[in-house]
Amino acid sequence: MIDLRFSEAELEQRRDHLTGFIREQADAAGADGAVLGLSGGIDSTLTASLAVEALGADGVHGLVLPAEVSSEDNMSDAERVAQDLEISYDVIAVEPIVETLLEAYPDADGDHVAVGNARARVRAVLNYLVANHENRLVLGTGNRSEAAVGYFTKYGDGAVDCHPIGNLYKAQVRQLARYVGVPEDLVEKTPTAELWAEQTDEEEMGMDYDTLDAILVTHIDGPLSVDATCRLLEVDEATVATVREMYEASEHKRTVPPAPAPLE
Ligand SMILES: Nc1ncnc2c1ncn2[C@@H]1O[C@H](COP(=O)(O)OP(=O)(O)OC[C@H]2O[C@@H]([n+]3cccc(C(=O)O)c3)[C@H](O)[C@@H]2O)[C@@H](O)[C@H]1O
Ligand SMILES: Nc1ncnc2c1ncn2[C@@H]1O[C@H](COP(=O)(O)OP(=O)(O)OP(=O)(O)O)[C@@H](O)[C@H]1O
Ligand SMILES: [Mg+2]
């Protein structure tokens, strides 16, 4: 589709830049380190690896937070990541907390988006519980591809103190992850939010990440018109329109909530 890969020199530069960013964020906040959710997916695994390079293993605390819909494979991969990186981690089940929420408000029971987002928000509460208690920053794991189309839960996995890989497209996440030594089976894993059963990112968004990345680079973040993008990438207009709609509809997730302008 379009080749977004970094050169070898750029990869090393990028690695230094992102580890430097994590260190600066922690120093500027006077934090003693960072905490992040480990899902067994590539985004959190890459972020955790960079954080260990930046802060040392003692500086990083992982949270493995299984829900009813989490696969055992992903949760055991998440623990393997923590063990390989030699960071401290806790395993805390989120489902009892989500069940308590649904006992308090049973109307949402069975609404898979509302309940799925509640799972992501319970994880955010746990991240901040640890962050407050241990004077750590919460590291986000979102990349540019997800952020641009709002493919994250507002105040769920979006509730973080900084986004170390927030400027990388998904293809670049994969490449950098390989470069820093993330195991190949995790790099190759099908991306999933695991907010409800059988969910995959590409199925829900209606396109694969290579197509999404290419449209973002050329049209949303780049200078090409819809027509030029369709010609260059050999994609149809409807696909480009879908990306633009997701981008525009999710603007509210990337900005500070507005308040009315002060009266003169
Ligand atoms: N125009 C607007 N201006 C201001 N606020 C607006 C708004 N439109 C909606 N809202 C607010 O935003 C809410 C909807 O946003 P939100 O609660 O996020 O919900 P929503 O965007 O509907 O769902 C989250 C999406 O992100 C995906 N996700 C979530 C978590 C992780 C991952 C992953 O890849 O791991 C993916 C998930 O599968 C789903 O597709 C509304 O209920 C409303 O409160
Ligand atoms: N079961 C879980 N335990 C702990 N953290 C989780 C869990 N599920 C999701 N998260 C957090 O939410 C983030 C967003 O999930 P997302 O699926 O976008 O990333 P990923 O799983 O790391 O990578 P991929 O997108 O390739 O699946 C994760 O990176 C992780 O920090
Ligand atoms: Mg995932």
C-alpha cells in the first residue's frame, strides 16, 4: 500500500527520542516511575519495553487486568512480558468491579459498547490508584492510527499522563517493536481491544491497519485530496470518506472539554 518503515538509523533515533521523552515526562512531574496496563498486545508491550529502557525495571509497574472476555493467551502473554522485562506487576480482575457498576445501574447490562468501555474505565481507575499511591505517571499506549480515528475509550485507555508512542502509525509500532526485541508472536498478533467477545480492531473499523495508516498519512495528516489519495493508494472514495468521518467525529476525544467563552 505505502511503505512507512523507518531506516535503521531512524529506528535508533526514534528509540532514543521516545525513551528520552518518557524520562523527561517522569522528571518534569517529579515522579518515581510509571505504571501501565499490560494486555499482551503490541502497543502496551512496546510501551513497557521503552519505559524500562528509559526508567529501568524498578521504574515500571505493570497491571494485568483480566475481564470476563479476556483470552487466557493474552493474559498469560501479558504476564510473560512483565516477567521478561523483570518489572513488578499485579494481576487484578476487573469483572467484579464492572459487575458492581451494573448492579448499581442494571439498564446498561447487555449493552456491549457501554459495558466494554466501562471495563476500559475501570482499568483507568486502577492505573491511577497505583499512580497516586506510588508517585508514578500513567503511561498511555495509544498510537497515531487509533488516536486519529478515536479508536479508544474516552477516559478509559485514553485517560493517561502522556502518550509515548502517540505519533507512531501502527506499521511503525510493529517495526519499532521488532527492533527493540518484542517477541515475534506478539508483533504478529491480531490487534484487539478485547472489550467484548470476538472483537478485532480491523473488523470493527471496517478496514485493515495498512489501509488506515496509508489514508492517514496521505490525506488526514498529509496534503493529498480525496481524489489524489484514491488514485495513489488505489482505494475507493467510500473508504477515504469513512476515515475522514471517524477522524472528524472523534475530535472531541483529542481536545480538552470546552467551556462557554467568558462574557465580555
Ligand atoms: N461530539 C461530541 N462532543 C463531545 N463529546 C462527545 C461527542 N460525541 C460523543 N461524545 C461523548 O463521547 C462518548 C463516546 O465515546 P466513548 O465513550 O469513547 O465510546 P465510543 O467511541 O462509542 O466507543 C469506544 C470505541 O473505541 C474502541 N476502543 C476502546 C478501547 C480500547 C480500544 C483498543 O483499541 O484497545 C478500542 C471501542 O471498541 C469502540 O469502538 C459519548 O457517550 C459522549 O459522552
Ligand atoms: N486485560 C488488560 N489488562 C491490562 N491492560 C489492558 C488490558 N486490556 C487493555 N489494556 C490496556 O488498554 C490499552 C489499549 O488496548 P489496545 O488493544 O489498543 O493495545 P494493545 O492490546 O497493547 O495492542 P493491540 O492494539 O495490538 O491489541 C492496552 O495497551 C493496555 O494498556
Ligand atoms: Mg489489545
